[in-house]
Amino acid sequence: MTDKKKKMGLVKRLALLGFVGVGGLAVLGYGGLYFASASALARTHTLDVAGVDIPEDDEDAVARGKYLVDHVMGCSHSDCHQADMGGGETMNQFPLGLVYAPNLTSGTGGVVGAYEAQDWVRTVRHGLKPDGTRTFIMPSEDYWSFPDSDIGAVVAYIKSLPPVDRETKKHSLGPIGMLIAATEPVYAWDKIDHSAERPKAERGPTEEWGKVMIGACTGCHGSGLSGGEIPGGDPSWPPSRNITPDEATGIGAWEFADFEKAIRTGARPDGTKLHEAMPYELYVKMDPDDITALWKYLRTVPARPAGGR
Ligand code: HEC
């Protein structure tokens, strides 16, 4: 064999080794990611909670539940459990994969048939499903602050809905979805202080009630309300904005009328339109007292620069 041929052979072998090496690393990496995300999704916790009264026969409570579901909490949003609450795709695109919001009706494919009041409270308020695993993407941190009567009303309304027969698909994550499931703060359970005292307030156009209502904004705007990238949000969404009274980057220079217009129509004072990720199409029917309460409370929070969440 000539030296040249020997060299070629060596180069080929090295190239092959390199190829196998890179391929092997990719397989290992993917396997690692798969394992890490599967184990994050399977991790379990326990929490004792008290149930709440679910006033299924109380028309006013059911109507209150409908209002909260459709215009405050956004459970029936088209990216979530859908208008009929029969569930659907939250996202389904490579490389994120499929994230599926379950069917909450009593039809075939519904997942809540065996839920007791405690199971509802643990899932909706704390982000922990009856099997002890954490809800993925579902923003339970947004609902934590609402009083027992509201949680009961929401459940009573959901139970009043006609059954929808629609299979609840399993999440099927792509590589980026797995990375998010394994590493990002996308589990409400991890964001909620489960031993904190819930704000106590009667409904009304007050700062105190605003502190309860603002719960519904924190999943996207952050617990400090200064906005930023939304963990687990659709990748096409812009960062949420700063809604603290910071003059430069927040809404410090806004009047109440500016706020109400932005909340209901997505129109900012400078004439630009907000992205639909800000769910103003739900808030268009928000109770005026609730908007006043939000505004009053937002005036009292510390001003912070944008993006700190
Ligand atoms: C699902 C995520 C989401 C929820 C829930 C949400 N927001 Fe937003 N919000 C956004 C995003 C994203 C933007 C920025 C949109 C853009 O820049 O086009 C925004 C923008 C805003 C703005 C405009 C600020 C500015 O400077 O233009 C206000 C005001 C606002 N949100 C208030 C609220 C309030 C109050 C709540 C709770 C009742 C709330 N948002 C709930 C995502 C959300």
C-alpha cells in the first residue's frame, strides 16, 4: 500500500468516526432531553387543600362563572380549552411540538369526570393535577388570588356546559418543547407561594379588589408587572409590556381612559395596536368596576423598569 492510500484510509476512518461521533452525540443529546423533559413532566408533589362549594343550582353563580371563564380568566380562549370547553391544541408546530388543553366537559374524552371539589381547587389554583403532576403551561398562578366563591362559580359554570365528545390528546413535544419542559419556568406550581395568604376583598371598583383581579395578569406580565418574555408563550408573541407606573417604560403617564381603551380594544395612546397575545378581545366585556379596580391597584404598585417581570 502506498503512503497516499494509507493516508486516505486514515482520513476516511477519521471522517467516519467523526460522523458516528456527532451522530452519537445528537442521539445522546436528544435522549437526554427526552429523559429530562419526561421526568420533569412526571415529577409529583402533594398538597392538602380544602374544597370549595360548587353551587351548580345557583343561576347567579353560574353566570358569574361564565363571566370569569370568558372575560377574565380566559379559560375558553381559542388557544386554550376552546369556547365549548371541549379542549384543543394550544400549540402544534415543530420544533415545539403539540401542547394540548384537555376537554373539561362530561363528554367522551373529558378528563374531569372524577374530579372532587379538592381536585378542582388543587388544579385551578395551585397547578397540581389529581395524580400529583404539575400542570404544564396552564396558568394557575393567574387564578390563585380569586376567592373560593369565584373558583366555585367557575367550576359550577363548567359543569353546566353541554358534553362535548372530543378526545384529549397527549402532549407530544418536539426538541424545543422538551427543552422548555425540562428547563423553563412553565409550571404554575413552581411560581405560586402555596402558603401565602390570599388577598381578601369584596368585589367592587376598589384598589383591594384590584389586587385580586391583577392575579389574572401576572402569568403574562410577571409578578412584578414590569413585563418581558412570556415563559411558555407562543414564540410569535411579543414580550408583555410594563404596566407599572414607571413613566419612561410603563404606563405612568397614562390616564384611566387610556388604560380602559387599551384593555378593551388593544389601542394604545400613541395610536399603535397591541398584539392579540394581550387578550383584549376577552376583556372587551370586562365589567367596568373590574377595570377601575385594576387601574386603582396598578397605581399603587412600585414603578419598575420594563422587562424585569
Ligand atoms: C396571555 C398573556 C397576557 C395576559 C393574560 C394579559 N396581558 Fe396585557 N399584554 C400582553 C402582551 C404580550 C402585551 C404587549 C402586546 C404588544 O406589545 O403588542 C400586553 C400589553 C398590555 C398593556 C399595554 C401596555 C402598553 O404600554 O402599551 C396593558 C395596559 C396590559 N397589557 C394590561 C393587562 C392587564 C391589566 C391584564 C390582566 C387583566 C393583562 N394585561 C393580561 C399579554 C397579556
